[in-house]
Amino acid sequence: MKMLDRVKGQDSDQVSLIAENCQFQGEVTFSAQLIVNGRLSGLVSAEAKGSCLTVGVRGEVVGNIQAPNITISGLVKGDVYATEHIELTETARVSGNLFYHSLQMARGSRCTGSRRQLQPLEIKTLIAEGAQVSRSTSAGRLQSVNEKQGKD
């Protein structure tokens, strides 16, 4: 798998998975690698250098994401902060702002929101300043999703 090559200095056996048939709600902190093929609602964060988050084609994250390396092939509704790299594949659908050091977007990927290239330290500062805001924003998005599902 391509993302495993990016985990420098870490054991590539440390992979966490939220499977396609799984839904998780809450705050998730990980190191090494997290693969989301199911649905995750809440704040997702990793600080360890080289950590990777992968949102699979059928994966969905409703909430803000903070990690060094992020690959999105599925759906993300929230702001995305990557101190190293963001990759949006051709099937990526992002509704939120991107803050990144480097960005790769494939033809066909969709992103509604602003894109802002920053130095890693600037991104870390944004994350630190907005930690409480991120949680409340994620909670607000989660509440609106739950309300919408209640109406269906």
C-alpha cells in the first residue's frame, strides 16, 4: 500500500482500521496509520511525525482532521490540516477548508472550501489556536447530521 511507504521511522504494522461496516462517533487520536473505510464522526488527530490518515473510497469523516499526511479517496465534511502532505484522489469529495504544506489533487477530485498552503509551524499554530473551535465545529456538524438523519 502506497501510504505505508510514507510512515518513516515507525513500525508499519501499527495500522488501525475503521472497517466499512463500522461507525464511530467521538474524538480519535492515532499514531502511525489510520485507515477509515467506515464512518467516523468527530475530531481525528495525529501528531507523530510521518503519521498517515487514509479515508478510503467508501470512507466518510464528518469532523475536522489533523495529521501530518492525509490521503482522501472518500467523503470528508470538515476542515483538513496536514503539516506535511494532503493527497486528494479522483474519488475524493471534501466539504471544508484545506490547510497544508504540500497538496496533490487528482483530476475528478472535488473540494468546496478554501485551500491554503502554509509552513508546518503555521499549521501547528492554527491547530493549537483552534483546538476548542475544532471540537465545537465538529460537534456542530455532527449534531446537524444527526438531526438530518432523524428527519429522514
